[in-house]
Amino acid sequence: MGGRSVGIHNACTVTRRDFLGTLAGAAVAAYGSTASQKPMRGIFVIAATPYTNSKAVDYPDLAREVEWIERCGAHGIVWPQRASEYYLLSAEERLRGFDVIGEAARGKKPAVVFGVQGKDTQEAMRYLEHAEKLSPDALIAIPPEKADSVEDYRAYYRTLASATQRPIFIQTTGAGEHQPFVMPVRMICELAAEHPNLGYVKEEQPPVLERMAEMQVHKPPMQSVFSGHAGKGMLPEMAQSSDGTMPGPSYTDVYVQIWDAWQAGERKKAREIFARLLPSINLDDLAAQGYQYMLYRRGVFRTPVSRGDRAKLTPALVAEIDAAFAELKPYLRV
């Protein structure tokens, strides 16, 4: 990385005054009475949202999923994000889901991370204020859909960070129809210097590896740099010392084994397990009901129902999912 260090430094440069301010703020944000004591590192699973046959949220199954994810050995539980179909949930469903997960996760080992993103700052603050009452270990937020410039993103995250001492993951979801701006690495570093609890990132904006490397050079103010995209790039990301990844829940126990093997220096083993997992990851991404179907298949959910609108579960697709799953059976732990 030596040849790239100058560009990386420029992207995340902070002044000495910024840095000293960061250290002072970190003493409050990292060790305040409401701050998390659980490491923001490892496999943080994005829980899927279960539904009844009538497509109502199945809250007992959501609680059951929390217990199952812990038994799989995950280091964190995240809800609701894209893999949770948060964009298909009403505000009331999201708030009640916070309550259910907060209760189900009480006393358990994984860190709890609540997704508080909203279309604008006002909506996000409603979720944050409710989440705060439940004392999660951290929060996560996708940039707002309603923004006229990237500077609106800055204002959004500043407001969220000022309202809590908890770590807030900035999810840099790729720009699309409802998110027209790419959040610059420089801005993320600046926000982290200004608000130490914003030094946490779920990086999904291409080029992912390069952006992650830029942030990792600057710790502090950056604290934890995670990836997403179902963990498809977790091997090269771990090779450059990423802090973790946030995949969907279907194969939580397998992701944990890959992470554990790599951290133990057993890289050949990690690669072998990942090679078995990758076909299932790709099929999960293809099918709208991929997460729900597999959690139904594994006895966690009572139905395979999804509200998603991608490819439906045809007999041919189910056969491929089941065939890939059969290859993973030696690596299942629950």
C-alpha cells in the first residue's frame, strides 16, 4: 500500500486541532454512561424480517431469530436494514420491532445495532429517539433519500451524532434512484473527527476495497470499518484488516467460522469454507425470498414469506438453493 499512501492521506487529512478535539470528544463518546462496551468487530448479521402467511410482521419469529443468531456465534445483530426489507415496513412496524429485538437480545452476547435511517432527518430522529430508550450498543443509518446535495448528508449525520453518545455506523450504500449522491471518504473522515461516534462505517460504495483502505489508515478518528454486500468480498477485506462484515442471516454460523478461521491464521480453511458458501450467497441475492426461505428451511421462521419484489421462488430456483445448501451442511453449527 506504500504507493497509495499519499492519496489516502490526502483523502482523510485532519488538522492537529481536529485531532486533539477528536481525542477529547472520544473520552466522552467512547466511555460515557450510555456508550457501548461491546467491540464493534466481527460478523454483525442483518436480521431478516419474518412474515405470516398474510404478510404481517411475525414478531415471535423475529425474537426467535435473535436467539438463533446468538447460537450461531454472531458478534452483532443489526435490524432493520436492506436485508430486513426496512423500506417495506411501516414506521409502527419498525418501532415495535425495536422493542421485540431489544427484549429478545437482553443479556445476550451479540451487540445490538438498530437501523434508524429515514427519508429525511426528522424521520430518522423519530427512530433514533425510540431506539435510545432501549439502550442498543450502536446505531446505523443509510443516507437520507431527500437530499439536494452531499452536504445534506453531512447535516443529517451531524444531527444524529449530536443526539446520542452511541456509535453510529454510516452505511455508504451505493448511489441509486433514491440516493443520487456518493458520500466522499473525506467527508466521512471529517465527520468522524468532529463527532467520534461517527467513526464507524459499513462501506458498500465502489471501489469498496480502496475506500476501506483509505479509512483504515486513519484510526482515529475512524474506529471500525465494516463491509456489506453479503460478505462477498470478506476475504480480501480481511486481508487488509477490515473490522468485520454485515451479511444477511441465512448462513450466520458459516460466516462466523470463516471469520474465526481467518483471525486464527487458518487462511486456507477460511478460503475453503468461503468457496462452499459463495454459491448460496449468490442465490440469496437472486431470490426475493432467499433469506426468509432459508430461515424457514433451517427451522427459524414458520413461513418463507417475503414482501420483496425480486425473482420469486420457482421450483428450479428452490432446487438450486437446496443443492447449494446441501454442500454447506458439514459447516452448519445449529
